[in-house]
Amino acid sequence: YGAIIASSQESLRFYIITLDHPDLLRLPFFFFSKLGMVTLNYIFLIITLLPLTQATRWDLQMDIDEAGVLSLKQEGNNLRIKLNIKSAKGWISVGVNPSDYGMKKADVILLYVNNSQLVVSDCYTANKVTPDCDETQDITVVDFDADITGNGQKNAYFEVVRPIVATGDHDVSLVTGSGKSNTITWAYGAEFDSVIYHGPKRGKVFIKLD
């Protein structure tokens, strides 16, 4: 937490101090000028207390067909994933290490509508079909949002953290330290309620993990 001290005097610089609680104070303040020591009667301290948060520094951020941004970051034994699709009108997803060039046997994170509720789920694809959701959810959901009316009034996005090593029957591990690449796929659809075929709205990126 920090407090900003401000004055209208040109010769007075801005200072940052640390305080335990917000308050509006009036204190005498002294400073040196070219003419010697001058006393200001009083100045107002405008105190603004805000949590100091640090933005995530992603290992990889890439634009996807001008439709959005895919962000990835290795955090110890986990991978942080964020997918943001601009003005989305339907479901969005990220897949990990499919067994083919597409989506077969991929570990999938899916944002969609289930029972009228927007959810993010840990899913999988047995083949080139609609993903099924795992009985055991092995992801930590950080944040998500979307306009489920399908009008595309705002972006659809999710941010999750998943283990690098598979922990469930349908989970797929990421490869680390071997120099081999992992395949990360993305796709999005035209509806939220039905995870129908994405058509050309898909792609992939390859990443190496330590």
C-alpha cells in the first residue's frame, strides 16, 4: 500500500510513503530552495490506498487469427493457460497434446454453458467428436467470463492452472526437459449451449517446457 503526497508548489517534488491506514492529514512541511529554508504552512496529503498487484509475465503470448490471444506460462509443476477470444459468440477451448494433428485424445479445457450456467471444465476428446468432461476436475480455475446471450458484446476468456503431469485417467501430460515440443491447440464455436463443430476457427502452437 502506498500514499501519494502532492503539492502545487513547483519546487516540491512528488514523494511516495507507506502508511498503515487511509487518512487525510495536514502536516507542516519543510524544504530547501535556492533562497534558503522556506516553511510551507500546511499541505494536504492525498492518500490513496490500493493493493499492489503484479501482472502475470507470460512465457508465450500469441495472436490467433486476429480473433484473440493465447497466453501460456510454466509455473513450477503447473502450466497457466489463458485464452481470450474477442467478441465471442460461442464456446472456446484449449487442448493439450492430441495424439494426431487435430484433436484426437487431447486434454481439453472448455468454456461453455451447462444448465444455463457458464462453466469452465476439464474435458477430453476420445476422437474427433464433442469433448466429454472428466469426472475428476484437475484444473484450478482462476477467472472466466463471456456474454452467453451469443450477441458477442464482450470477450470470452478463461484463465486456468493445470498440472504438467497427468493426474487422471483422461488427462494428458506435458513433456518437460527433453527438448521435445508440446502441442497446444485452440478452437471456438458459434454457440455456447451446444459445442458444435468449430470449422476453420482453430489452430495450434508448439511450446517447450523446462
